[in-house]
Amino acid sequence: MSDDILGKFAEALASGAVRVVDLTHTLSPDFPVIVMPPELGQSAPFRMERISRYDGGGPAWYWNNLSFGEHTGTHFDAPIHWYTGRDLPLNSVDTLPPADMIAPACVIDCSQQAAGDADFLLTVADVMTWEEQHGRIPARSWVFLRTDWSKKSGAGYANLRADGAHTPGPDTEVMRWLVAERDIIGFGTETIGTDAGQAGHFSPPYPAHHYLHGAGRYGLQCLTNLDQLPPTGAMIVAAPLKIQNGSGSPLRVLALVQERSTG
Amino acid sequence: MTEPLLKPKRKNPLARTTQPLLPPSARSRKAHGLTLAAATGRFMLQCCGECGRYTYPAREACPNCLSPELAFKDAPTGGSLLSETRIEVTSDPYFREHMPWRTGLVQLDCGPIAVVHLHGDCGEPGSRLTLSLQLDRAGQAVFFAKSVSEVPHMEDDPQWREMTADPKHRRVLITDGRSPLALPLAQVLKKAGAARIFVGVTDRWKPFDEQASLEAIEGIELVDLDLTSERSVQDLAMDIGAKVEILINTADHVRPARLFDAGAANAVREAMDHTVMGLMRLAQAFGPVMRSRGADGAAGAVAWVNVLSVHGLSNAPQFGVHSAAHAACLSLSQWLRTELKPGGIRVINAFAGPLDTEWFQTVPPPKVAPKAVADAVLDGLKRGLEDIYVGDVAKDIEARLFDNPKAVEREAGQ
């Protein structure tokens, strides 16, 4: 059996025993991007301009020119994105080891807490509680923070107020701990960043970026459909565009989920 | 007495929209001295440098002393009506649509006698009149005479409406609701009788301070519009393109950048995308439909206003990106003017110096209050101007550019 793993996998896909869940938002001009103070550089939003659509510009074909920042839509953060990861080997999306593009995920459901508190922060205690129920987070796993934030849109999704964004995320200690004590491959969220909306005020600022990328780990953000994933066992396929020296890229994130056998 | 212009009725969808026609527009190169005056709302005629007499029509030499020194100079605007002609029948296609039309002979106080377009309330021959040079629908300078004293509903005179872009009963699109100009513009336009005011807002998910104040104005509708997105601009034009009679482009993107800074290219690209490419996208989406509606009833499409930086006329290095972007906008605006001309749509450029806003916070006074820009734009629409200079800095730069553009360039770089 073990010499035909992919054959079994193909059968499982064909029979529906393994379901493919799309964790990606549609890349569209209206999807919010991270907002920096206006005097700093800004991420270009997603834009699409037509080259032709069966018209004078190209009578039989339809195609467009695209422009966007590396960190738009559902996207991947490589270690080089943060200063803490700048000197690591293989730290950009073009040098990302292909084996790291497929990894299992642990999904921690904090949707209830986030519904009651936009500034909800995941703590080590929350993760310990999750581990009591689902077992220890395996090394080289993704940890996804499920908040159901992806069900919001527009202003509610960005949730910008005069003192900045208010969206849930991890606290400082849990990020240090997940990387150092659980050896996670990366951290994924449904919000615009891997960090909480107010994480600029944490110490260090933006701890998810700080610790993940400093240890050569990855980030995924603007994920959706996390509510369709089991707490453990989903396999994540996350292959960013191979952009030379790129710090990240929009990508299609897929989850492979084994349906529970009914027998 | 001028009849007040009533709110136009809804269009009969079975009737063909009247196509725009233009009045005769051939002019000599000399006569464009009058165009220059009319564009800025001045009353200028050729005045002989030798004998001091004003002359009209425009010519190469003084008819009195044959001196070739005939520069255009500000002239007194008074005159007396000699005779009035009410034209009932004409073979000219444009004027046929506007019959009857009043013209008259006026003895100008500065000397010449001129054939002028007459306001409906000019009184009997001998009446005192105030003259102005106006740009007609073809964009060419013509004389227009009104009575010296205000009369009720004076601005509703149908001939005067053809010479201007009065917002009364017209629907206006302000392209950038986040601009500090949006609220004062919406307020003055509402007061001036605009039928409806659409205000474009980018990224509705980002809150902004003036939103509540804008929404509180009756007749305002906030619409999704992002000038950096072709799709967004096209989508809005599909919804309201045929409902915009006056478009006011308030888009700007002021960001400090030094030419040799790392990352300056991003600042330039962003500024160009918001301003030049934004204007291009607007022109492509709204230009054709506005041009086709230039004769669509008493409140048809009439004007396109670009609020530009006066530094677009000559680069100010402390706002280098901003200056370059607005220089490109000016060039594009001139192109747009030619493209919109067959529809009789007036393209107005309002040049302002640094505004009293956050991006010019560290600039010493004088600065222009957003309300002053709004008032100047409204004045420009109501008087049918083409080039408006708002505030002391803009007026100073205009005058100095006229005198010596090199001096403006050198002094800006110091």
C-alpha cells in the first residue's frame, strides 16, 4: 500500500473521500489592502486593465494586464518580508523550498471570542486548551486562527477607526512560543495581516511578523473558509508565485480534507 | 423681465436627443487675443501704443495712426445700446435651434462700435449696458451685453445660459469625495441650484471625516468611484454617465518626494495614476456621453472642471512630483477640451496654489482655503470661464509666467 500513496490519493480525490477546500478570496479591486500612514509607501491595490476582448485590440482573444502589490488579497508572506528574516537563506518566494509548500494545518477556532471582541488576542493559554482537546501541535504544521472574520466585508472587514484597525490576531508571547516551542511552519489568519489590527503597539511591534519571519517561517493572510476545516488533519497547499527576490505574493491556497468515514 | 428657468421635465424616451451644434467659429490668430481675455473673464481690446485708441475688430495696425503696436489691454466695460435686432429666422444650423436670438449694436465707452449678443433685459436703445467677453459653445470669444443693474432671474436668460455653465437644475459629479474640496463644492453647488450632486468615494471601507457632513446635504448621493481603477470608473459611467451635466475632477495625490530618493519612482507612479491616468480614465468613460448630450435640453451637459495645481504650469521642486503630474494633467486637459468641443462642453481648469490642507501643512502662508476654490469654481461655471486662478500664489505665478517664465523657474528652484 505504501508504495502507491499517490494512487490511493488520486482514488480518494475521485471518490470524494478527500475534499478540496479553497481557502482563497477572489482577487478583486474592491478587496481591502493593508493601510500604512499615507506618507509611507503603499501597497498597490489589485487592478486589471483590458488588453482586448474579442475587439479591435485583439479580435479573437480576451486578456488583461494586472497590477498589484505583493501583499494583496489572500497572500503569502516570505521571511524576507520582515527585517528579522532579511539575512536568512532561502528567504524569498523564489527560493522557498517546494517541500514547504505542502504542510498540515491545525485550526484553532476563536470565532466566538472574535465575534464578541474585535481586538481578541490569541494567547498561549488558548493554544494549551486547544491542545488538551486535539493533541500537541505537530512540528512543521501551519497554525490557522479561525475568527470567521472572512465573513465580513468592506468597512466591517477592515474595521478602521481613528486609532487604527481593530481586528483579532495573536499576542506577542503566543507567537514567540508557537515558533520556539511548537516549531510551526507558519501562521495563518482571516484578517488583512497575520498580526492583530493594533499589533503596532505591541512589544515587539507586529510579533507575528517579527517571530515568524525571524525564524524563517511563513505567513498566510486573508484566508477564507477556515470554518470548513477540521481542527487537525487538513493538508495545505500554498505555493506563492516565483517572483525573483519577492517578499510575498497573492496565491491560491487549497486545503485537502479527509471526509470522516461514515462506517 | 427674464422668465425663471423651471426644473426641466423628464425626457421623452421616444424622442431623439438633440445633437449638439456649434456657432460659427472661424477666428483670425489676432482675434485670439479676445479668446485669451474671455477665457479668464477679462474684458480686453486692442489698444494702440502710439495714439492710445482702442480698436475692434482685431487687426494688424491701428486704423487711426497705422501703428503696428496693437497690444490687448483691459478696457472699460461700459457701453450704450444703439439698436437691437431680434432674429427670428436664420440659415445658421446652431442659431436655428435657439430662435429667436437677440443681437445689438453697442457703442463701447472705449470707442469702437460692436455687434454683441444681447441679454433679454437690455431695455431700449440708449440704455446703459455692461459688456463682457464670453466664450460661446464653440469656445470662441463673443461680446455679450447685459443691463447695468441686476434684474430678477438674470442668469436664467437662455442666451446667457448658452455662454455659461450655470449649475442650476444640472447634475454634478464631484470625483473625489475624500478631497477637502468636496464638501465646500457640494455646499456651494447645492446653493446654486444643482439638481443632484454625485460624490465619488474610493475604498468605502476606509472611513473619512466629511462623510456625515456630505450625506447631510439634500440631493447628495455618494457613489463608488476609484480613479485608479478602470473598472470602477467605467462602472460608474454605466450607471450615471448620462446623468452628469457638470463633472468636477477634484482628484489629487500630494506626496513629498525628492527626485533622487530611493522609492521616488513609486511616489511618481502613484501620483500619476491618481491624477493623469485618473483623468484619462474619467475622460474615456464620461467624455463620449457628455459630448453627445451638449444640446440635451435647457440643462444639458455643459462643463468639465479640473482642479489643478498652479505648479503644473512651472515646476516647484518642493512639490516636484505634484508639479509634474499636474503639468501632464494640463496637457491632457487641453486634449480633452478639443475632444469635447464638438459637444459644446466647456473644459475649465482651476489652478490653485497650495491648499490649506494636511499635505501643505508645513508650507507658509498664503494658502488657499478649500472654500475659496469652491467659490472660484462656481464663479467660473456661472461666468463661463476657461482658466481660473485661485488665491494669491496662483495669481502671482500666472502674472509672472506671462511676464517671464524663466524667472519663475529659476526662483522656484532657489
